[in-house]
Amino acid sequence: MGVYWISTTKKQYWQEKNSATNEYNKPNLIITDELKREIDGFGGCFNELGYEALSLLSEEERCRVLDRLFLPDGDCQFNICRLPIGASDYALEWYSHNETPEDYEMKHFSIERDKKYLIPFIKEALKRNPEMKLFASPWSPPTWMKFPKAYNYGTLRWEPKVLEAYALYFVKFVQAYKQEGITIHQIHVQNEVVADQKFPSCKWTGDQLREFISTYLGPAFEKHNIDAEIWLGTINAPEPWEELMKGTTSDYDEYAQKILSDPSAYQYVKGVGYQWAGKYAIQRTVQSYPELKYMQTENECGNGENTWAYAQYVHNLYRHYFVNGANAYIYWNMVLKPKGRSTWGWEQNSMITVDPETKHTIYNPEYYVMKHFSHFVKPGAVRIETTGSWTGNSTAFLNPDGTKVVVIANPLKEIRELTMQNGETYSFALEAESFNTIVI
């Protein structure tokens, strides 16, 4: 007959409990075999104020910045970029390509102004990456086409002769850039269709976009053999609660669904560009029309302080768009002066700051967020689904060459030991408040 003793102490109880809890809560990430949407690439927007800032640098330093942004083996490796049709809110002054009143035949259409700022900027980028794709959108039509007659605020005059002329305006733009040796691959009909701003802007309803694309722009591109794609963009649908408070809605149902569910408009649309509050509509649109392409067309711009905290927010925007089906992510201003002040007074972030006094270049936190994605995730990559407690802070991709890329943030103020499983198990110490890229 044996004797045995069982004792449970308070200290032992807490040690075992805490050990089990810590093991359960340990940050982990599991890379699955589930493949999602293809990634087309990354880029930024060519703006006049950006070129002005670059022009402050010495030729050697300016070339270094351009190399880091656009070379296929540079830091960011941009391959999809945006430009405005006429003035953006980061132009030196407001303008369009035809301010001759009632010139319905576009006899006075001209991109002469662009030859001073935008085209040199674009050609420097194309020199470094000739395969770069470009998409363009207007902030405002010519003022004589609007009511009231101004670059800011207002709407397009909804008259057949004006709509025909405006469709021709897009045709002339693509043709004029082609003569400069620059191919415009996509036309997005209007920057921020919901915006009614003190900078160049023009409001459109979903019904207006549907009619313009199906009746005017699509047929005009066919008639003039324009091979640039027509995109439904750039959509900045208001946050749903804002519209519901007014008793109206202008999210997915007002724009994407209304336009794409109409066969006469759908036949011309190749993709949808979302930005700002448009992020609330991308999931439903991708689920409904998975055959189309999708793009985040303008990174949210901050307040000119270029803080690490805002970079963490921007990292989450990348993840949100890719997880919900975006094929590409486009930054806004690549280069600006300190504070990034627009001509109308808004201060915004930029990837790079050029100090006018010292002529030095500062690479801001959001530059490195972009690099963590764009340098490692190659065109043709496919997003991979992940599971685990650190999924909400990470995005994974499978490159065409078979390498796997995991971009993962630790927004917390303490180091976290991450366990990652991809057939094998790996352990990493994620530094506090850090961005990390892991390549397998």
C-alpha cells in the first residue's frame, strides 16, 4: 500500500495559469495556401508643387530622389502613377486645357502649360521606368462648362452639346500626351465625385456618371480609337453615417452599383478607383464585380506634420485596401516643401520633404511604409490569406518568383515576440512601434 501527496499552492496555481494564458496570447501568424487578388503595383501622383520642390535640389540630389522613387531596382519601384487633367489642388494656380468659352469643337485645346511642370516630371520617371502605367483624372472641367462658372465648387452643365464637348476634351488630352511620347493608360472621369470644395472640384451623381460614360465618353473613345481604359473613379463616397443623417445615401449603391449594373455603362468600365471615404464601399464592389480591377487612388494626406502615428494609420490603409480587393495602391504627393502647404492653404503629408533653405531631402515615415510594400511586393504578386492573432496587423503576398512577403506592423509600445508558420515555424522580435517586412 503506497502513500502519495497532492498539493496545490497559490504560487503554483498562478504560475500555471499565467503560463497557459501567455502561450495562448502569444502573437502568431499562419500563412495559408489561400490565394486572393493579384497586385498590379504602386505609385504616386505627379503635381506641380511636387516638381517645384524637386527643382530646389541640386541635379545630383534630384536624380537620387527620382532614382529611389522610379528605378525598377530602387527603393519604391513605382510602376503605376497618376496625373491631373488640368489643375489639381496641388497646382501652382488653377487652369484647364481649354478656357475658350463655347469651344465645343476643342479647337483651342492645349497642354502647353503641362510642358513646364508635369511633363518634365513624368518624363524623368519614364526615363527610369519606361514600362510605367499612367492614369489621369480632372479636378474640374473648363470653367465655361460649369455652373457656376468657376474651377471650385459647382457641377457640369448638363446639356448634350457640353457633354459631347467634354468627352472630346478627354479624347484630346490622351491624343496630346501621346504626341509628347506619353501613353495615358486609364482615364478616371472625375477626382472625388462627391467633393464640392474651394479648390478645383466638380460634383457628380451616380446617374450623371452612368449617362456620361454610356452615352458620351465611351462612344467618343470608340469613335476616335482611344485605347485608354475608362475607370469609374475616383470615388470618395461620404462616410455612410453622414449621408444617413441627411436621409440620403451615396456609397456603393449610389455610384458603383448604379453604374455597373447598367449594361450600357458597364461595357466601357474596366476598373473602379476608390479613395478617402470610398474605402467603405470597396468590399461590396469587389464582391459584386470581381472581374474588374480596383485601385486605391489617393492616399489620405494627413496634416503636414509627417508623424510616425499617422504613418501607422497609413499602414492600416494599405492593409484595408489590399485585404478588401485592391490591385494597386497610389500615394498622393510624393515630394513637397515643409508642411506641404497647398495653394489654398491646406497642409498635407508627403513621402519626401525638400527643405528650401538647406536644399536637403528628408524621407518621412510614410516613405518607409511605402517601401516596405512596394520594394518587395512585385507586379503580378498575389495576396495570401493569413490567420492568427497578428493577422490584423499584417498583409502577405506571393511573388511571381515564388518568394513570400509579409508586411507586418507592431503599433504597440512594447516589443512583441512573433511566431510565424509557413510550413516551418519562425520567430521574430517585432520592435515597438515598428514596420517590418519578412521575405521567405
